[in-house]
Amino acid sequence: MKKPDRSLDRSVNELYDELTRLAKGGYQPITAAEFVSGRFNVPAGKYPVVLTFDDSSPDQFTLDAQGNPAPDTAVAIIQQVASENPGFRATATFFLVDDIFGMEDAQASAGLKWLLQHGYDVGNHTKSHPNLSGLSEKKVQDEIGALEDRVVQLSGANTATLAYPFGAVPGKEKWARKQDGRYSFEGIFLAGWRPSASPFDEEFDRWNIPRVRSEGKIKENDCTKFCSTAWLEHLDKNPAERYTSDGDPNTVTFPKTAEDRLAKEYRARARTY
């Protein structure tokens, strides 16, 4: 958006600058669904990064009269940065609520199909964005299920991931993971405040995946240490902590000294050095 209205919003220039920094710094976007699946095709030497946008607001994505992303929306900015930086993939995951980009149903259907056809990903963020921690099992499942039903109706596709509103976990996590015949997720995302472990790490918890807020080193919410600018600087100074792709989506390559950290289900794909 041109002028942020909320503390979590970024301006057009801020988003453009941060995406450009990622592109110049060797990062390669992948989707949330690809991340939790453990199979993503990233060139050797690049660093996978998942770009997520919550709440499906119109400033994230709108189609113009020609059927293209409207200027100054997040998707248009991603497309621009990708065109200016060959090899930088134009993709992100949009966690949706009932009001999908401020569009009527016909527009929302066309918009979701455009995103999916152009390599973007959509996830579930519940129907009305409640704090799930205080809701009953039925209400939790109704919130998640109603949004999932809407996405399937409009796009013909299910979502693979959920992001908890406010990062608030329901009374029992299993309520959110699956409801037979309605939704079944492969991973669930929290609100922050640190990068996730690799999906191949035995410490990776696919049901509580942390994220990093996109923000400069401001005092609010400890962003001097825990938001994107601070974390990017930290990883630049500590590159061994950063996941680096081996270029082969069918293998997991790492130092032999870290062999004990590999999750059991990925041992057949291991290559050590």
C-alpha cells in the first residue's frame, strides 16, 4: 500500500526495497506449500525464503481492467522485482480470510485462479480472523472449514497450509490440523519472531512454524532484534545458520558433522560432505 495504515503494513517503497534486497542477496522465494512438503526446486547456492501475506487485503492483489495485477499491489511489486532480477522467482503465499482481496465472488474466483496459474500459493487464515485460543472445537473447525469451503468453491483447489490469526493456537492443536472431508493441512504457521528451522531438521515442527515480520529495525515489538531487517543482517554475518540449496530437489546436502540433525524421513535423500 502507498501509506501503511497498520503497524504490520509496508509501503510500496518498503516492500520493493526489501524484495530487491532479497533478490540481490541470493534469496529465492518458494511457497509455503512447497516448504512444508520438503520438495522445492531452488538453484544451487541460493537461499529459500517463503514470502507470506495475511488477511487478503486489496492492496496485496487486485486485477486491473486488462486482467493484470494492479500497480502498487504486492503482486505487482513482486512481479516487478522478478523482472528486474532475472532468476528471482515471482511467488508468495497469501493467507486468506472470507473477504478475499475486497472482491465479489466472480472477481475473487478469477483472482485466485490467476494466482494459482501464475505460480502463487494461497493458504487458510480462517473465515473471520478470530483468536482461536478461546474457541470450542466446533467453532475452530467452523472458522477454518468455512474459509476452506469458500476457497474450494471459488478456485477448485484446497489449501495446504494454515496461518493462525494473531498466532494464537487453539485449545487442542489437532482441531486445526484436519477435519475429515473438509480440510487437511501439511503445515501451520505462527506469527513470529524468528526464522523457521529447515523442514529436514529433526527439530522442525510443521504444526508450529515461526515467521519473521517484515519490518526495519524499529523499537516496536523488539524489531531491533526480531524483524526482517535485523534477521537478514544476522544471517549475513552468520551464513552457516542460513539454509543453502544444493540445487537438487531430490537430495538434502549438509556437513557430515550435522548428520544427527537430519529427520528420519529424509535420510534416504541425504548427501554429506
